[in-house]
Amino acid sequence: MRSSGCPKGPRPHHVTGNYDYLLQIKVADLTAHEDFHANRLASTPGGAMVTSYVTMKTLSPDTATS
């Protein structure tokens, strides 16, 4: 899956569940995310619905999850 205009290094994943694909991207800030979402991703043919999640913190393998 290759989308023109994607941020550098997008990581697409084909997943099970409520969604078909997960596109993991890195952007500089929420303004850049809004630009990518509104001007590039939402206009992709076949993209009927877009749901976004923003990472608050990335946990390392050594992080306790209790």
C-alpha cells in the first residue's frame, strides 16, 4: 500500500476487527496531522472512513504495565 503525499516512512498494517487497515505515521505536530488527514488521507479513493488515535506515550519493553 503506497499513498502519495504520505509522511516519510508510513507503516501500513492489515488488521482484524472493526477496521481493515492501520496506517502508523509520524508527524511533527497536530497541525501536520490535520493537514495529512484532511488534505491527503481523507481524499484517498476507497477510504470511506478515517479514525485517528494519537499516542500519548510510547512504552518500552521494560515498562511495567500493572
